[in-house]
Amino acid sequence: MHKYQLHIKTNISPEISERIMRIIRHRGFLLKKMNINVVNKFKNINFQLTVKSSKPIDFLVKQIKKLIDVLDIVILS
């Protein structure tokens, strides 16, 4: 299994964290660590996630990018 770190920048939305978690679960990834910071000045939420799976990370990133409130995703490792 591979471990991946992601940084996801989103608009502030009440359901965005639930949607991201659902995609992680449905795509067969395990969430190992999550850190969320709200930046009210820019009306953004920054997610730092560590996920684990034997599947390629692009499989997950492509699905998360489809969410309307997602502004950017960076694969850190």
C-alpha cells in the first residue's frame, strides 16, 4: 500500500468535508490523517490529508477535482 499526502483548497461550504470523505471512502482509500484550517479572510478551507491505498492517487484526485467547491489540489508525496 502507498501513502499519499494531499493539500486541498476549497471554498467554505457546509458539506464540503463530508463530500471529500465520501469520495475517499468510495474510491477505496483509507484516511490516515486530516488537518483542516479555515481561512475566513479568503473564505477558503485548507485540507491537509494523508491517505493510503494500493490504487494510484490520480484515481482519487480526478474525482475530488469534480467537486464544484474545490479550487486546487496538490499532491505533496
